[in-house]
Amino acid sequence: MSACSIRLATRADAEAINGIQNHYVVHSTATFLTEPLTLEQRLAWLEGRSPAHPVIIAQAAGAVVGWGSLEIFRPRPAYRHTTEFSLYVHHEWHRRGIGRALLAELVERARAIGHHTLVGGCCSESTAVIALLESSGFSRVAHFREVGRKFDRWLDVVFLQRIL
């Protein structure tokens, strides 16, 4: 693994976080966003976080090379012990253990916060992400067919879950 440090994201990281995700918005099915987010949208998202739903970044060689977050799974109170995560690694930093390190940190933070279940959904085409999750103790729990549309194609979503 490349030497990286992981820490809570700050306002100063918003542009790098946005750049990482917006690459995938434009070039892949890793996200079902279809339009890049503006810096203002990213700042509002980052500043609207609660302690139960942090954003973390991986930093290497003086740059933000990946990020992850815990999100509200569903807004109804009975779901409050379940959290959904997002995880993105800069496209030039794949296969260096950064995604695995971010995922491990998210799992530990979710557990420490008191979440009971961690859920992640991704496009079925994201086979490397699915393999990472399964090797990290997540199990496939759902496969939704043709629930997303991007690049003029119908896309499937796979949900994976890990009980903490």
C-alpha cells in the first residue's frame, strides 16, 4: 500500500473531494450522479455533516487521494442505527490499498459511533469494489435490476451489508 494518512475532512478538502467524485460522474457508472457537483454544492454537503456521519480523506504525497463518508441510510427513526457509506479513490491511485484503508477506517468509525449495520450500494459493473467489500466482510443482500440509467444504458445496483 502507498503510504497514506487518513483523517477527518475539512472545508479545505472540498475541492479535492469534488474533483475525485466528479471524474466518476463524467467517466463511469461508479456513481449515478449524472452532472458534476459544483464546489458550492460540495461545501454545503460537507458543512451539513453530523458527528454520526463524518467524511474522511486519505492523503498521500501531499494530496487528497481518496475519501469516504457515512450517510443517513433512510430518514425514518427506526433506521437510525444503519448507515450507508460512500467511498472514492482518485482514478490515478487505484490498486494501492487506499480504498481498503478508507473502508477499514469507515467500519471502525461506524462501530465507534454506535451504528449497528453498514450498507453500501454500487453499480453491478463495479466488480473491483464488490470484490473489495466481500473480502472485507460484507455480504451481498440485494441485486436491483435496471434501476439506474446513465450513458443511455440501464444499470443494475448491488447492495452489500456488514453487521458491526
